[in-house]
Amino acid sequence: MELPKFVLADNTDYLEDIFVIHLEFPRFIVNLNSEEIEFLETIEEGDEAEVEAEMEALIVKAGEFYEREMQRYVEEEGEED
């Protein structure tokens, strides 16, 4: 089974926050409201520069993923009416 690159996560303890989980290297959770990032694995010293350079683009892609998913939810709700 191939996992998706991004998934959404929510938590009722954090109602105002939007969490997106990135499931490929580097695995992380980003809170789109605060842009706080929590890495889910240790980044090797040799990989730090590569990961750092890639993170800005990955955060943008996480935001685009979220917007796309929300648009799909709206479209699906419209079809049910």
C-alpha cells in the first residue's frame, strides 16, 4: 500500500489549529495556523541542509493540499443537496 504524501489531522483540544502531516521524508506535522513544525524522525546531520532547503516548499505544498481538500469537501456537500 502506498501512503499519500499529506494527510489532514484535527484535535478537539486545538479547535483553531489546522494540522497537516507529511508522510514522506522528512516526516513532520505542521500547524498551518502557526507554521510550527514537529519532525517525526531524527534528521541526520548530513541531511540537515537538504531538509532545510526543502521545508519552505513543503510547507507551501501542505497549505495547497489543505486548500484542495477543503474545496473538495465543499464540492461534495454541494452534490449532496
